[in-house]
Amino acid sequence: MSPVHASLGGLPLLALRAFEAAARHGSFQAGAAEIGLTPSAVSHHVRQLEASLGVALFDRLHRRVALTEAGRTLADALGEGFRRIAVAYAAAQAPRGRLVVSATPSFAARWLVPAMATLRAEGIDLDIEGTAAAADIEGGACDVAIRLGPRPSGRLVAEALATSPLVLVAAPARLAGRAALAPDEIVAGPLLSITLAPRFWAEVLQRLGVPPQPLRDVRLDSFDAALQAAEAGHGLAYAPEIVVADRLAAGTLVAIHPRRFGRRRGWSYWFVARPEVAQRPPVRRLKALLIASLASAGGQEAGER
């Protein structure tokens, strides 16, 4: 046996895999979700790896971690190595099939399209149907549907991908440089609603201390439509924070009140499939990849303030 082969036999492969996933996501939680471990297990593997190497791989900061110089060097090399292994492994496999996935256009663009290349390299092809309409999963219209809202009922298997509270938003001009709108300014609207949560504004205004009164709101069929109208300056909208996070970061929308709503009930993205489909390896792989991606975007909140 060559010295190289001998050294390969002694490599802590699970610890290296855990470290590489955590380093790539910048998060023990997201890395753990990707490889099917708990965050504490990933942390334990990383500490063992640091002890065996005699160097720190991460700087532990307040609520986050950052790679050290040694950690970055190792992560870059491991990332390239694991990518080459994945390509070789996929090339040795027979194609594992095609999945038809239904999701809203915004979810499809932000989460499913970026996942396509990774899955294709593993022999899994996605056929994405971007639509706000609910797909007939039980009738076989798709293999998987991603649904936003309360937990779906019935015989379907529904697993939460991410949970997020609702945030109130508007175009930046509506705030005019202030930190928030007062409740009487919010009730003045125009209020943009979606059919999925028709009572939302009434409940929010009640919690903000506004006396009950008739509300004149505009009903739209999706968060996408409401957010587009809000960006154009046509009113005040609401959406799960994870849905609107990219618009807030880009500055096309701003939060108009510091409170977050809906934490008790939980607004979740649900990964929904028929029981006989949910356990297929390609379906489980897609779910794991989405959980990791959404976790890295901060979509794992629970409870209520």
C-alpha cells in the first residue's frame, strides 16, 4: 500500500465533511441540516478536528462563526475535493429520475432554480412548475409541492422546511426617513391583503390598539402580487420575513413597524408529497437541500414575542 493510500485510511472523513458543510454555509445549523446531523454533533466534530490539527478552524463570535485563515485554506481544498468526488460518484450512477415540483414563482426562482445544478449532478432532474395556484398533489399533478401557510391537512405528508413570522412592509417613500409608522397611519392604508390570510390586518390593528372599525383592503391572490404592489407605492403589505428578506436587503421595501406577527401559529413553507412518494431517495434529497438553503437564510424561527 502506498503512503498516500495509508494516509487516506486514517482521515476523519465525517469530521471533515461536517467542517466543510459548516464552513460553506457559515453556520453549524445549516451545515448540520445538509448532512443530516444535529448542530451539536457538527460542533463536536469540528472541535475534534481542531484538536487533532492543533489549530483553530473557526473564530467563535457572538451568535455566529467565522473561518480562521487555516480554516479557510482547509475549507477551500475540501470543497474542491468533495465537488470532484460528487461528480465522479454521479457519473458512476444510473440517473435517478425526474421530479415534478410545484411552487410559487418567487420560491421557485430563489430556492429551486439554484438547486437544479446540484441535483442534476446527482442524477436528479427537476421539472419546476412556478404557479400561485395549489397543485392537485393527491391527483398526481406533481411529485412535490411547496406550500406556504398553516400545516396542510389530509393524507399528504407535510414537513416544515422553514418557519417565519410576518413583517409589515411598504415602499421606502412611505416612511420618509422615519423608523416606523404609527397605528393610525397604518390603518389609513391602502391595505394590501392576500386571500390566504384575509383577517390579518384586522388582527394586527387590534394588537396595535386600534379600535375595531370597517377596513377597506385590496385582496390579492399571492404574496408576490401584494409585494409588487407595495414596491410600486400602492399600499402597505405583509409577508413572511423569509419571503421578503431579499427585497428588504435590496431596499425596494422597508419594514414599517418593529413588531413581527404570526409567531404563535407559525407561517411555514411546507414540503408536501403523497406518502408513497415522500420516502423516495430523490425526494428526500431535494427536501434536505431546501432545508439547508432556507436555514442559511435564517428561516428557522419559532415561538412568538
